[in-house]
Amino acid sequence: MARFWGRSRAPTGPGSTDGDRGGPRPERDQQSDRRPDRQLPPERRRAILGMRSVAGQVFILQVVIILVLVLAAGIEVFVQAQHDTTVEARNRSLAVAQTFANAPGTVAAMESAHPTALLQPRAEATRLATGVDFVVVTDDHGIRYTHPIPNRIGKKFVGDIGPALAGQTVTETIQGTIGPLVQAIVPVFDSHHRVIGVVSAGITLKKISSTAQHRLPVVFGAGALALGLATAGTWLVVRRLRRQTHGLGPAEMTRMYEHHDAVLHAVREGVLIIGDDRRMLLANDEACRLLDLPLGEYGRRLVTDLGLDHHLTELLDSGHAVTDEVVSAGERLLVVNIRTTGHDGGPSGVVATLRDSTELRALTGKADQARKRLKLLYEASAAIGTTLDVTRTAEELTEAAVPRFADFVTVDLAEPLLRGDEPTPGRPTDLRRAALHGVRPDTPFFPVGTSIPLPSGTPHAHALDGHSVLEPALSDPASKWRLTDPERAELILEQGVHSLVTVPLLARGLLLGVAHFYRSEKPEPFDADDLSVAEELGARTAVCIDNARRFTREHQMAVTLQQSLLPGGLPEQSTLDVAYRYLPAEAGVGGDWFDVIPLPGVRIALVVGDVVGHGLHAAATMGRLRTAVHNFSTLDLPPDELLGHLDVLVNQIDQDSAATDGETSITGATCLYAIYDPVSLRCSMARAGHLPPALVHPDGSVEFPDLPAGPPLGLVGAPFETAELELPEGSQLVLYTDGLVEDRARDIDIGLDLLRTALARPHRTPEETCQAVLDALLPSRPTDDVALLVARTRALPADQVVAWDLPADPAAVARLRADVTEQLSAWQLDELAFATELIVSELATNAIRYATEPIRVRLLRDRALVCEVFDGSSTSPHLRYAATSDEGGRGLFLVAQLSERWGTRYTADGKVVWAEQPLP
């Protein structure tokens, strides 16, 4: 610190001696003016400074040379120590190994039946006594008898024992698992001078102490001597420099520093001196007072560690010149000036001066209020309108304004707005409270949901005319604010509410409602600036409320459209117990759908799909796909063929969209189609880019069947594969869309694990399973729609199914008719006997005449009577109208007339022609 002030330049800044820097000049120290170096000519002074710099550089060079020499000597000592360490380690390990190998009893122990039991204690005792790291004894095959780690006994010795087995003694330096070490391998000879094993002893190099410590005093002594010589030489140079500075010695320097110190701490201006490393070198008494720094406890601390105001810290830490910058320091406002030093060869750093400017507080207070208002508006703009919900947006306004701007805030909205309808143009006639928030919950304001009275002349009435109202003193008897509800107004005044601002909520020229801001805890009333802030908050809120209302209406329309496209209920059937859930996304509708479609032969199809994207386009596409699945299912196609037709349809939708919009768009959709047969208890299914189903067995175990994963719909050409599963009666098949298991904050694998856990419980109804799955997986605010379909399997009772195998002989048809009549009588369906006998006769005769074996006839009794004829031909029969003169061609016509519906489906071995009759 003293050296900083002992140079020819005084600190700069306001109050310095530099006339061109501005500011008043304090009285200069007269003794400083009489310093000899100030009376020297400039050329002489520069020469002296140059000589001082050269002396310092020579001294640094000498120190560097000494350090290099000491370093070189240290390296030599280190290398020699390494060599000595290796030699000592080699000698010790060899001595231990040879001693142990030649010790009495070693050979006898190795030739005994239990060598390890005899040798291991001796080896460990030797290792501990000699300080080596291991003593290992092996046989002539390298199998260890001893080792410090018992679990390595009996294992192969790591190293080359060949030379030792040949009778040689080996020492080697290796990199072991415990570090660099030296090991010795010594042969063990029996009484016939045959090698029966080896003894290996090793020690790490770090255990061997070196003799380097005896040489270190010499090295350090030489370095100290050299350093002393360098110091003496530098002193001689400095002595000559002192003669050139006319004998300015320590006493004179001390007096000069004392004068500077007296002046520094006497001025009523804070002075800070900061070094180039941004550490505090000096702060006078005034600076400590202004910055609330403890006297004398700032030394060499970083500026950033002093706990100063953030802005002031940035200024002092920047190292840049500053003129008359106003910053806050607690309750004070300081005018800061900063100048840099070190321009003429002196020490680099900064000098800052501080002046207390209390007269600027009033102005700064207004500026601070403006800053707080701007910050409030900025933060409120981010906090209001985070959701597309009208009521929540109104609540966000109240939460953003309390308590920073007002103590109580209420928002009243037009009633049509709360229903999602367009507000009527002009002045609203009905307002309802949508939000209320304050610093206290027990307030006499109208509660949320209350219809607000609108007498003329009140702030409410003025706001409905589109004008903002400022009531700085609600207790004024002339205020018409009381007219809204005089009794309630008195209760509000008793709560300490004293000031009000009312602003209209306007958007697109329509009046949406009114917002009221009250103050009670804050003593200052609202002013004109506060009115502007309230109007800005109201304008922001009105736009967000209008956006939320429009979204709510469009969302309701889209949801209505989507609900109309989804199944209104489940079809009547007796093969599956089915439950379902569909939940739309919180924002926007999606393209998820599901379906349950009865098929011929008492079978049933389960479908679940998902159209990529959200909005009306996705919902409309979903409706087209669902209709297409219904149409394709009437053809009784297997799952892979049905998905193939659906794939072509999605591709055609993309092409139509491109032709209409002029640009290519990818619809993108996934689908899973499954067909369950209650007779065989088998389920065939295929999927197009969809998640696999979950199968819950009757015992509660859950699996995700490994179905072939086909590509999403719309690619055209990529094949789909059908897989068959056997579903025991009572199993549950769970079909779902990705919105159930996938979320932005949750990976799909985690979702599938949660789904498995939620399903792993036996003996639940499909309704209970649906609810359990939604409770476990559905987030509070779903971002995607969810479709869930749970089906519990049933088996068609055996007494409701009968089948006959027919030979390819027309004579067998007569016997078949009799069997059918007998079975219908057993089922108490005699009314259907004639029609059924004729249908079976015609279908069986056609199979015998035109198809191939095997031929099989089956009757199914469920909600309808189904007649099925299986054959091995893939040729489909066609209905035609026979002419009057034709002898045949009327069989299928009769079948069509006698049955409610009929058709053909293909199997892997042929086809099935079926006819269905309603039960009486």
C-alpha cells in the first residue's frame, strides 16, 4: 500500500491533481512538493526509473538461474536415489528368498502331504519380519503353496520360473498390481540336488528409503548461498540508485507516506484503491463508512467478496474509467468516479472516489418505482395467459398483481364469455365474478361465481362504458363506489381498503369484463402512473382471455366432432366382456380411436388406432379410417390383408391432400387389428406401427406379445404379418394408444413398466382394469388423447357348437339334413328346422360338387344361428338369378332369401361359406 502511494503520481479521479480530469483540487502535501525526485528534470527521472527496472530484472534473472541449478541438482539426486532404491530392493528380496529357500524344514514341508499348511504361516511370518510385500512358494509346475492373499493359493504363479527350475537365481523389476516392485526367484533343492520348487520374494520400491535426504542439505545450502550472493549484488545496485536519488531514505519515505495517509483519511470523500488482480488495497475511513465496511478488515480481499451492491461491484471489477455514475449502497445513493493507474510505468489498478448524494434520492425513488412497474409488467406478461382457459387466465391476473401492485384484485367477466360464447357487442348487461385474490382470505368482496350488480355512476358502470376509473380515497363520502353495495362497501372500508383502480377488459373492440385493483396494506394511494400500469395489465389480460375463449369454443366444436366419429356404445355380443375409455387431450383433439366389430361365426374384431397430429384434420382422418375399417371388416378379411387395404387408403388421403393444398403432406397413422374366435380361443392380430397389446393371464401375470411390427399406414408396399395367440378363458386383452404410456416427462419404457404393474392383478372386471390403468398412468394435464380398450375373453360353450365331416359324396347330404334337424330339435329351434335344413343342403351340395375335400359343416348357436360349410377350395361362390328354363343356379339365391345375411371368408386351407339366421 505504501509503495503504491510512494511513486511520483498521486491517485487520479475527482479531487486529484490532474487538472484535465475535472473536480476540485485538495491541498497538496508541501513536503511531497519538496521531494528531491520531483526537482529532477524529466530525462533524469526516466533514467532513474529505467535503472531501477534493470536492477529488478537482473535480480529476477539471478533467481531463475539459481532455481535452475537447484532443480538440476535435485534431478540428479532423484535419479541416484532411484538407482539406490532398486539396488536395495533387489538385495533385500534376494536375501529373503534365498534365506527362506535354504531354511531348515522348507524342503520337508514342500515334500509333505500338506505343504500349504506348513509353509503359509512361516511365509507370512517371514514377510512381516523382513518388510517385504510377499513371499510365495510354488512347486516345480508353478502352483502356489503360499501367498499373502489366501484365495490365490493353488493358482498359477505369475512370472517366468523357467530359469529358476534350471537352477538359476533370477531378480527382476516388474509393474505389479501393488505398484513397481523388485522380485527375486530362487530354486529350492532337495537332498538329491533336484529342483522341487521355487521361492519368490518381492518388495515395492516405495518401501525402500533412499539416501537422498543426506544430500538435500548440501543442495539447499548451495542454493541459499547463491541466493545470498544475488541479494548482495542487487543491494549494491540499489545503493548506487539511492545515491542517484539524492539519498531519499526510509525515514523520508515514511514521512511522505504518513502525510499522504493523513490527507487520505481526512477528506470527506471515499477513496478506494484496487490492484490489477481486483483485490482491495486501501479504503479510507469515509469509504468504509459509505460502504458499511469494517475498518481495516478489507485488506487484500476480492472486490466481489465484499458484499457490495451488484452494480457497484461490476463497476469496480470492470477496470474501466467511470465518471459520475450513480449507484445504490444500502439506503445511500453514491456518485462514483473511477480512474485507471499505471499509464506511466507505475503500478496498475484503479482508484475510485465516492460521494454521498442524498439530494438525488427523491428522483431516484421515482426512477426505482418506474423500474419496479416495468419489471411487474414484464413478469406479468409471462405469467398471464399460460393456459387457454378463461377462468384460469383471470386468476393469473390477480396472482400477478397481488401483493406487488395491489392488495386485492377482482375480475368480473361477461356471462357469455364464461360459456365460451362470443360476447355481445356493446355494453354487457350481466357480469359474473370470475377471480378474487388478496393478501387475506377473509374479505367481504363478492365471492367467485356471484352476479355483480351494475348501478349507474359506479366505477363498474364507467368501466363498462370503456373508461378507466381512479378512486384514490374510497372513504370520501362523495365517492359513488359505495352505490354498488352500500353494506358490503362499509365492511370493505373497515378492512382498511382505501384506494381503487377499475379498468375495462377490451379486446378486438369488444368489452369482455372489468378488473378492480384495491389497496389496504400499502399506505400510498393509487396515482396516475398506477392507473397506466393497471390499464396495461388489463389490456394484456383481455387479449389472453379472448384467445382462451376462442380456443375453448373451437376445442368444444372439435371435441363434439370427434365424439360423433367415435363409437357411441358397444355392440351386443356374448364373446367378450369389454370396457373402454377415451380421454381427449387438454389442448386440442387428436386422432385416437377404437372399435368393437362383431364378425360372422360368433367372432369379434377389436381395433385401436392413432392418427398423427391434433386438430380437426386429425379427427376427420380418424373418422374416415374408422369407417374404412368397418367396411373392410364386412369382407371378413384377415388382419394383415385389412391393414394392407387401410394402408392404400391412407396413401390415397395423402395424395388427395397434396392435390388440394398443392403440397405433399403425410397423414401418418398407426393401427392394431385383432380377431377373437370364442370357439378355438385363438386371437389373430396384426399391427401397423402401433404399440403391442398387453395380455393379462387369468392368474394376473402380464406379458406384451411379440407381434411383428409392421410399418405405419401410408407407406404402401410394405407387408404386414398376422400372428396368432391362444387366449385362455378369462384372459384380458388390453389395447391402448401411445398417449397412455408416453409423455414429455416420461420415457415410453417407463410407461410400459407402469402399465404392467397396474395390470398385474387377477380377477378384475374390465371396468376395474380401465380405472386402475388410468389412475396409475394418466397425468393431471394430458398433452395427448388416450384410447384404452380392455376385453376379457369368454369361450362359446361346447353344447352350442356341433360339426360334421362330410365325404365328397352327394348321398351324404341326406344324412346331414337329418342330423341338422335332430340338433335343432335338441336346441329347441324346431321353427328354424326347414330353413336351416335347406341352407345346409344347398351349401353342402355346392361344396361337394364344385370344391375339394376336406368338407366340414358346423352349426353355432349364440345370439343367432350360424351355418358354416368349410371346404378346401379357394373359389368363391357368386349369387346369380337363374332364368326360367335353367335347371340350376338357384341354390345361393335360396340361401340369401332364407338367411338374414350370408358370405364367404377365406382360411389358410380353403374357404368358409356361412349363413346367419336370427333366433326366434
